[in-house]
Amino acid sequence: MASKRTKKTPTIKGIKDNSQVKEIGSMVRDLRNPNWYIEVKLDPAQEKEKFGVSQLGLIPRRRVLNATKAGGSKVAGYEKDLKINTTGTWSPCRIADCPIVNIRRQGDLQQWCFSFKAGDTQFFLPQIELARALFFHSAYLTRLAMNPNGLDEEFDVQVGEDANRAEIHILPSSSLPMVVRGNPSQRRMLAWLLLDKKVRNSFQSIAQYQLTEGEVRNGRRYWPFRFDPPPLENVKMKVRGQYVRESELFFVYEIHSLKNLSSQIPKEIEFFDPKFTEQKAGKKGSSTERGGTGGPPEIDDDELPTTDADEYVLEVPEVELEFSEPAYTTRKPSDGRRRSGARKGISEEGVDDPANGQTDVSTDEPTVRGEVPAGVADGIDDQSEDSHLFTHKFEAFMAMSDLLEIKGCRIVAEEMIPLPVVKGHSKYRLPDGNPRYLFYRVLRYQNQNYALVEVDTVESEARLSTLLLKQPPGKYDWYPKLSILGRSLVKASLRWPTDKKLKQDFPAGFRRISHQQNITSSLSPTGTTALNRWMGRVYDSLAELHNTRLP
């Protein structure tokens, strides 16, 4: 099954254009049906007053749904930054306890809030909004939160003796969407949820409160959403809501960002996935992410998604998240004990999708009885500074260039550049979904600067050669020049530009330098000879380029 990324924010069937979320009420479930819904009142008032729980990520208070250019540009509320010392001092209360007059006049007064003080301001934060920002970035996690044993039924977490490493095995029966499996930001959040005990307890408290506090009335089960928050010590939060300056009261409509999140988890986490097959170079297969559709897609609550159609990755307003010490995750095929009938040749190669027009999707759990494609929200904007997690990819390159110092070279600068996202192409990332980087070092040799450029292509059978570029006279900034080069690499499926193009962009001179066959990204005791040979080839090219005078 592939994923097609949509270009526009999805609309919701059955509601008017520019409908604003006014109130968010209780969770409700028909006793004859396992699917949960949530009571929502819109402005203007209309017949539709409940949404599938899988749409929670799309409907914070005062969000405009089915927005048009004319009516959806204004964002409601006052924006405010605050710092959380700890949630341990927060008090659970009801919306009815908020002193702001018009908030107390609404119909969702019995829904749970957190009341706390930050600076001089008293905040009232709906509990469901904090859970939305922390956990409900995909419909999958929203549904899973309602199941007391959901995490154990979907994942096998294995932590060994090495405190810095852990394995997460996605069980063959797991319905984890493909877009989450292949998205490093989504994987990082999932690892945080599964491995940080306090965060996991917080997530699992949702189902526990549902079991103990839900009430049955007229053949339905009702439950005012409630959960225990993780500590969130020293987290910085950006919110939007109603602010009464005279009395320093703030009712939160929506959380926009959570920064400086701490995580008590191993720093290297391997996801073993029965639906992932590493593709060898030169082989083509089905795509797990394709180019955008014309859209916008329309979410239909009355239909179930099928397991046979492609996923649609829904472009939705994102929550900015930032970890103080982000974890590094990889995605690998399951080992022999856990390997399922995954199809061979499934790749992360992106291709353009020519589809246009509106497509009906459903955000519920895919089933064999479904008739429309599944829609999966991608609600995370991961702002974590994590480039340092990928330097090990260039361990051998750095060791080789260090050896050039014995030849009279001095390293004066270095930088890692993530290859840019280019529509219709996927080589900006590795097969496991992690970003692909270009790394360069600026060398000083006999009063002349050179850039030595390497790209992470370790997974390929034919590695990209190392590129040596001579710096022209005068002040020169390599970063923007090599960023443009990175874009060309993505568009050309990881091939350096032609000699003609390189001569045009780098007129001072260049050389391509092939790797030794047994060079990998990591060092090993047997790699010393290969490193010296690689260094020798680089130095010979450097010396020749240095003595070459342009005509």
C-alpha cells in the first residue's frame, strides 16, 4: 500500500464552509459499535454535532473547518508564550470553574481542564487540547488511546543491557499507518511514547479514566475526556486563546508548540517493521509515498476505509515539537522470527501522481469491508536540532580527510546540509525515512581553499564519488552554493551534475574522486589501508588541481 501526499487541507463532509469549532463536549460510543465519537458544536449551528474520534487532531477550539480563502484567513484568539515548571502543581478542574464570563456560558462546562499559573497569568487549559498536542498527531494514536492494552497489542519493546539502545518491533498485526512507519518525526514521537515510562503512563491513563469514569445512558457510553499529564518540566509552550488582561486570566483554545521536551529514553532506537523491505540499488518497486493529488480530499465520517487502497497523507495544521535531546531512530526489516509476508521491492521512491479532483477519504481504522481510501494526518512539525545524530554516517570520510593534515592540509570549516525536499522525488531521504545529508569540509592547502564534498549513499551498491571543488578568489560562501548542488542531486536521483554543469557552477576547477570498494560509513580495524588509499587519491587530485592553471 502506498501513500499519496495531498496538497491542501482536507474538508469534512456534511458541514458548511468556514465553520468554526465552538465547543468540544464528551466522548460518546454506541454500545453496539466499538467506534468512539466526540460531541462538537459549530458556529454557525448545524445538524452535524459529532465527529469521529480519529478527527481530534483536526478540531481544536476556534479552528475554522472547510475554510475558504474569503472566510478562513483569520485565526481566533490571542497568542501567548509560557514556560511550564512542572505539571505536578496543576489542578484538574472543569471549564465551569473558569471565571471568564463568556466561557462559562458555553455548553461544554463539565469538560475537564487543567488550572495553573505561569508568570502572573492564571491559565485554563482543556485537557483534551493538551492530549491533542502531545499524542493525537495521527488518527491511529487517537484510536489506540481508547484501548487499555493498545500499546502492548501493537508493539514489542525490547531494551537490552546497553542503556543507549532499544528495539521496537512492530507486530505483524499492527495497523500502524505506512506514513508513520516511514516518517522519522512520527517515529521519534512514537518511541518517546513507548519508552519514556512517565509519558507512556500518561497515554495509558486515557483508557483507564475512560473505563472508570464513563457512564451509560440510553444505549450509549458517555465520557468527559480526562488524563494524567506527563511532567513536562521546563517545557516552553505557545498557545492561542482568550486573554483577559485586567484579571490575568487565559483560556486556551489551541496549543501551537511544545519545546524543550525531555525524554528519558535510549538515544538509538531501531524499529523492526514486517512491512519494510530494504531495496537494492537499481531495483524498482511500489511506492510508499507519491506526489500530491489535486485535492483537497474530503473526510467522510459515514464510510470505512479499505485496506486495499493507497493511504492519503492529509496536510493539516501542525503542532511544533522540539526535543532537548532528540533520539535517533532507524527502520529495518523484521528479523527472521518476526518477518511476515511483506512484498518484495517496496521502496521509498517518490513518483508524481497525476490524480486530480476531490477524493473521499476516511480517517477510521481500515477494514476489508471499507470502500474509500484511508486518510492519515501528518500533524508534527519536528523542530528538534538533530543533525549531530547523523555525523556517524561520515565517520570514514572525516577520518580520511583528517589524514590529509600530514600532507600539509588544514581543515578550516565543515558543515552538514540536509538534501532539500523536491516534489516528485524521494532521494532527499534514506530508505528508512531519515534525512539524507551532504557533508563538506573546507581544506586550506598552500594558501588556497578547497571544498571536499561527500553525500550519504552507503545504502547504494554504487556510491557517489567524492567531489573536490576549488574556491575562487575573494570572499566565498560555500553553504548556499552546495545547497543548490544538493537540490540538483535530488532531482538527478543522486548523480553529480555533468562536467559541463560543474564547470559552469564551479569555474575555478573540480575533480571527482571514486571510493575504494570496501569503504563504508563506519570505521573498522581492517579499514586503515582502504582509508589511506582513499586519502592518497584525494591528495593526488588536490595536488593536480592546485597546479592546474585555467586557460
